[in-house]
Amino acid sequence: MNRLEIRGTGKWFGKGGALLLAAALITGTAASARPETAHAYSVWNVYNEAMRLDKQGRYAEAIAKYEQAGREMAASRDYGNAGRMYRNAGEAYVKLKRYDRAVVSWDLESAYYAKVNLVQDSIAVQRKADALRSSVQLYYGTGLSEAALAGRERGLAPLEPANGILLGAYAEQNPKVHATNGKFYTNEYPKFTGKKHAGYLIYFTYGTPLSTIRSHLDAAKRSGTAIELGVQPLQGMGQVRDDAYLRQLARDAAASGVPIFLRFANEMNGNWTPWKSTPKTYIEKFRLVADVFHEEAPGSVAMVWAPGANPIDNLRSYYPGDKYVDWVGVSLYSIYNPSADPLKQGIDRSSHIAKLDAVYGWYADRKPIMIAEGSVSYMYPEKMRDVTEWSVYQTQQLYATLPMKYPKVKAAFWFDVDTQGTTDRVKYYGLSNNDKMLAAYRKAIANPFYLSGIGANTTLSYNPIAATVPARKLSVSGYVKTWSPTLGRVVYKIGGKQVGAAANPPWTAELDFSKYRGKSITVDVAAYDKQGKWVTTQSVKTKVQ
């Protein structure tokens, strides 16, 4: 549908009747209008009244008028202008700091734009709404029986745990745990972080022999850890062939005695890698490498396909196919970016863990998922501003939420180094330079769901609170997403009475459901920011049985 905006009025019109309406509005009269046009003009009177109230700061009254106009326009199938009314209503809600209601208005705006084929407008509005959308999912911890755990052991991918997340890191450049001809990260990193890690990431240049990283392989073998081998064809995909080099590399990997996650040519969906190529070429080369390693190193090497979380639009076109991929990995990074604030208040409200959603949604039903490398920067580099509070919260939320909301994530590798790229933009990921980040990481990985070795499992499991919940005392945790970049407290209420509270993700509290046996109840989850101000209340309905 074509649309017309009358300059200076902010009014949109559909193709039908646009000129007649424009003339009526410009002249201030509608005496000659047809009955249906006169009706439309009355709607615009409502809109004009809303604008007047809005300018006077009477936002609640303005909202009522915007919504009235939006409903009438939608009823007459003037969807484009109905969307505009709800956009204005949403902006007025923002002025009142009623962000949950603003999201509802923007959802309607997006839906109405979609009805008139304003696809890009609809997508942009939906992204804004999603960025501010509050949501809650609740879970309760329980223990798996031996039989249940054994059932999960069937049909696993190479090196995949039946239950739990393999704990990993890139630690080679952390000066507190590694030095050439000195201390080695496989020995020192467990002391540094308070927990043994199941694997470590090592970068490896395609075309060189595996013996170039012999010290790393030997150290991994001694410490009983795996290696995530980040294989990088720095000369481009043309060098990758089924030849003597590749065959020997696969045989040497099998003979190393070290479990290896072979991550071949990662982040292929970006344009920053030397091995960037067309999807066709990439798929051909990945399949070639997978065939050789599956033949020469069966069981001891797992093939990992690992795009970047962004760009997302071309990501799936590089997928080599289920036959060739053992694990799906993803690079997951966050750097503070206030320019993306949908409220234009200069605050990064994005969710680090939400960047996992697309890859998880596309592949978790058939492949184990790995965060192949990832981190959260504790500095806003453009302004050299410390944002440790934000990065600590994002890190806590990541490790607290993965076991509950993303049960098919089976490995997570933290990227522990400050890096400097060709643009001289330092990325501050190193735990050795930030005590608060280190403390947050140590606390987060203490969860027994994070495993310290290949072949390890945990009986800890998380069940969603959905249609029903057991009538007993439960350890309840939650994933709580809001428009606030950080939260400081979550309170649980049933029947208006507080039944639990928590101060850190995953917001764990002991709730007694036994007194509600046989009843349908609503658990209200109230979230507060670090200053104690109320942010949102979300509800979870369930039946206790």
C-alpha cells in the first residue's frame, strides 16, 4: 500500500481518499466531504486532540485519544495510520516511564504496518519492542535418577555430556596463568578461577603440523582436559584440499590422546576473516575436512561449525549439513553500545545471552550447542568508560541462565584476554585486569552444572514451571528480562503475599507450593533495579498438583 504524509502534520494516508482528506485537513473544513470522509475527519479530530494533550504534558489523556483513534482506524482498515497512532501512544507511555505498556503499543504498531506491507517499518518497530520487552520464565531444580541420566546418554554426539555444560576458556594470553617457558594455563587457570576447566581453546594455522602446538597437547593430556582447536586457513579456502597434509593432521589428532573439538574456519558469516568465501565454497571445504576427520579420527575429534552471532541474515546459508557437523558453535561477544538504546537515553539495554537465541532456535533440536568463544567487555572503549557493573551482570546472567533456558548448550568457552584489533579499538575481556569480573566469573561457574572434564555429567536438572508444578517445597530460579540493563532484586508473590526474594541471577528462592495443592495459582515476579526502584511485575500461572 502506498502512503502519503502531509508535511508538518505527521499524518499518513492510504492511497484511497488521500487527496480529499489532505485538502480537508489543510483548509480546516470538510463541508464538501462524502459521509465516509466526514467520518475519517472526525477521527483526525481525535488525533489532533491527542497531539494537543501530548504537547501539554497530559500524557495519560493523550494516550487514551491516540488509542481511540487507532482502534477506529483499524476498524475501517486504515492500518497504516492505525500503526502511527499506536506509535504515538507508545512514545507517550515512554514519557510516563510505563515501558511495558509502550511495548504493547509498539507490538500493535508493528502488526498494523505488516498488514499494509510496510515490512521494514514493521521489523524495525518489532526490534524496538523486543529490546524493551519484559519477560519471566521460572524453573525448579531437581535431581535426575540414574535411569533418567542413562536415558540421556543415548544418541549423543562425540564428546557431548549427557547432562551439564563443559566449562572452557581461552587462557593462553592471560599473564597471570601462562608464560612461555614458565607457568602453563592448564595448571594455573583452575587456581585462578577456582575450578578445573574441561577444555581450552587454542588457535591453529592450517598448513602447519600439529607438532607446532605439541606443548599444549601434552599439557592437556597431563591435566585431563580437551582442546578446542580453532583451525584457521589464513591463506584462504583454496589451500584446503584432501591431500597428504590434511590426512596426516587428522591422524596426528587421533594419536594425540587428547579429546579435540575441531572448529574449522569459524565466523565464516562475517567479512573480517581471511577465509571468507561464498557459502558454496565454504560448505564444500567444511565437508571435505569433516569427511577426512570422521574417517581418520572417529570418536576422538568432534567437528564444530561455529559462525558468529552476527551477521545473522546470511548465517544459515553456510551450514554444511547434519551429516558433517557434530556440534554447532557460536561466537558470543558484547561490547557496551549506548547508541542502540531504543529509549535514546544513552544506555545499553541489550541482553548478552539473547544473542544466542537465533542459533539455538535453529539447531538445538538436533545438535549440541557450544559457545565456542565469547565474553563481555568491562569498558566502553569509545569513551574509555568503566562499565563493570553492566558486564558483571551480563556475565552472571549468562552462566546462571544457560542451564535453565538453554539445556542443549553443552559447552561454553570464556575468552579471557584484552585484545586490540586493526582499528586500535581495545576490547576489554581479560579477567586478570578486573577483580570484580573475576569474582563474578568464579561465582558463576561454581554451579555444579558446569563440568570439569570430558565424560563428566551432573544429576542436577532444571524443569520449567509451566502448566503444572509439584505440591512441595522447591528451589525456584528464574530468567528475568526487563528494559533495565541491570537488576538488583526479585521478589516472588503468591496471592499478593511475598513468599521469596533473591538479590542475584538466577534469582533462586525456596518456595513452598504444598499449601496450594490442587489450586491454580499465579506467581507474581516483581523486579527492582540496583537502586531499589520497581521495574516490572510479570506473572506465571500454574496449577499445583
